[in-house]
Amino acid sequence: MSVRFKGTDLRPVLAEAVVNQCRVILVKDQGVYFLAERGERRPDGRQKTIAYAAGCNPDVDAFDDWWELARAEFGGDDFGEFFDPHDGVFALILSGEGDLDVSATATHLSLRAVTPTRKGT
């Protein structure tokens, strides 16, 4: 099992991290999402540019649905994991058309660039 981040959502987060010369953070708390370590803020204090995993956005997905998907893939604890946006798979996502699949075991996170899914296929 894994969660998918659409490249079209993730690329602005990666670009913001590159411009701000900071890391990106994979967060699991109120949903599952990536954001830049130092990013632009909205008036309410929340980060402006956030990329949620498909099905794990509390603003659009039902609580029981996103919570269960996040728990099934990443366990019950909240966390933040830092990554260099220039490294490996992020460089591929930033320069290409791919999506990102993220899966987890008890000790490892796996990130893999994948061909975007097309509607109607």
C-alpha cells in the first residue's frame, strides 16, 4: 500500500523549498502532506503552499477516510520527516511530469516516482 502525491501539487512545494534554500517536510498529523521548511504563510498563520496526499486532505476528505488511510500506511503517531528537495526522486518530480508514491514500514519510508494516473483509464 502507499499514498500518492500528484506531481502538479508537489512541484510548487519543491520549488518553494529550492527558492528558500530549505528542506521539504513530509508530515503526518491533520492529514498527510509535504511543505517547505520555510514557506510563505497565510494570514491565519498556516503554510500557504501544501501538497496533500490523495485521500489524506482533511479540508476535502471525510475524517474517517483520511484518518484510516494515514493510520494504515504510517501508523498512529504523528511525525515530520525532512528531505533535501535536490535529492533523488524529488529532482525527478521537480523536473518532470511524475507523481510520487510514498509507503512506509516500521523503520523506513520509500519514495518512488510514478507515471501520473489519467482519468478515465
